Amino acid sequence: MDLEHAKTILNHLYADVDGYTISAQARKKLSYEDKAHTYGEITPDAFYKILQDVEPMEGEKFYDLGSGTGKAVILAHLLFDFANCRGIEILEELNNTAQTVLARFILEYRQTLPEKKQTLLISFIHGDIMNENFLDGDVFFTHATCFYDELWVRMIGRLEYLKKGARVIVVTRTLDSPSFQLVRRAEYSLSWGQATVNSYVKIV
Ligand SMILES: C[S@@+](CC[C@H](N)C(=O)[O-])C[C@H]1O[C@@H](n2cnc3c(N)ncnc32)[C@H](O)[C@@H]1O
């Protein structure tokens, strides 16, 4: 699907969704503060280019690690032919919102899409990216700007187990590991401002 069509669908699905407010309210209810829960979103134009850079292939599996209200997952599904697009999000309220948007997408749009697209899967998991299994993925996105050092080091430890050829797109942070090769570093405009986006391929 072309970007303009995808944006029209996304704008409609998210017209009444404010991820910043949902995240702030969810965090207030927690007994602890976690900098990694800081909210921010992709923008469709930037995300399209970011994904194009890693050349997604038909049938591959996409994961958004820390998926918020699910915009990146829905867009990845609309713009490319991933067999499966999954989001993993730790804050229950954000994940519930993603589930509600997905239900609306299925009800209002899925039957209007080409038959082949209708067979491709989308799902949202409420969980911690440190515990969930995502090793079957091919293309990963993580908006890791506020993932503090200790969390990020543990995260790199988990990414070491990905399959050779997997691509990992990281906002702001760098994936410093001999198992990964940088394929592109570029600046993109995201919901909160200009961000450096680093894309890697797993080489061993
Ligand atoms: C900057 S937001 C990105 C949202 C979405 N990926 C996007 O780019 O539009 C980062 C998200 O990661 C989530 N997060 C932080 N730590 C996490 C963890 N350990 N497991 C799962 N999600 C986490 C936060 O709650 C937040 O929704």
C-alpha cells in the first residue's frame, strides 16, 4: 500500500488516541518510576523511510520492542508484506489501546484490503521485552531513546540471540556488539523532535 493511503487509515484509527496522556496516566498508577517508560512516537513519513532502509522482504516477521499504542506495528503491516507484525509493550493501558485500535482496524478496514494482505497477521503482547520471546523475528524496531544504560546492555545481550541476517533499527541508542554491523545512520523527525536512527544487520 502506498504511504498516503496508509496515513489516511492511520489518522482515522488514531484520531481520538493520545498516547502521551495514556502513558502518563498509566505511569502515575505505578509504585515506581522508570525512565524507560517515557513516551514518544514514530511519524509515518519517517517510519516508512526507516523501514525501507532495511529492505523488508515478503513473509518476514516484524517486531516493535516497546510498541506504545501500536502505530509502528499497524504501519509496518500496511506498508509492507510482513507475515506477522507484533508489538510488545510493558504498560497495560498502552497495550489495551493498541488492541482496541487493532479490533477497529479489523472491523472497518481489513475487508477493504487485497485478499493477500488480509491473511497477514498483527498482534500485540502485554509484556516486558526482557522476558518475551521474539527470536523468530527478522526486522526489529526499538524506540530506545530513554532506555537507560543497564536496560540497554541487557537488551543487547538478548539481541545477540537473533538469527543471522536480522535487522535491528534503534532510535538514539547504538548497538555496540561485534555481532552487528551498522548499515545506516540518519536523522529523522519523530513526534518529539529530530532523532538519530541507527540500523544494523546481524552478521553472525
Ligand atoms: C518511545 S515509546 C515508543 C512507542 C512506539 N514504538 C513508537 O515508536 O511509536 C517506548 C515504549 O517502550 C515501552 N517500554 C519501555 N520499557 C519496556 C519494556 N521493558 N518492555 C516493553 N515495553 C517497554 C514504553 O512504555 C513506551 O511505550
